[in-house]
Amino acid sequence: MRMRGVAVEKQIQLILLYIQGGSADIWKENMLEDLKVEVLEYEIAGEFLADLRKKFGREEEKTVKAAELKRLEQDRKTMKEFMQEFRRTAR
């Protein structure tokens, strides 16, 4: 994301608008409070994004996998085929 001429604080606020769910919501609220009192530990938005991925990257992966598992349907597959697909997705 390139936003020339936009302050780092504003860039981070825009990124935070897209964060939703679970423990990320609490972290988001803390970050917004830090921005209000101008306590910012990031010099560029890229550092913030890297930290965000480090903290919540695994949670996002888990959420995607859970959604995939919910979408699985047996349809015309045998139980053995369905179970193999389920296990592959669960991994």
C-alpha cells in the first residue's frame, strides 16, 4: 500500500478499519488508543503490517481452514473419499 503524503498514523488508522474478530479486535482498540495519545512505535506503515502479520497471521490461516471445513459436502462421494478430503483440508 503506497500512500504518499499521508501521515503514518493515518495510514495505520486506515489499515485498522479492516481488522475484525477475536483477539485482533482487542489489539485494534489498543492501537487506536495509542494513536489518540500519539504513542506510536512504527516509523512506516510497512513495519506495522509486518507486526500485524506476525501477531495474527496464524489466526487468519485457522479461520480460512475452518471456513473450508464448513463448506465441505459429501455429495456423491463415498464416505472414504469424503474423509480423505476432510483430513486434507483439516491439515
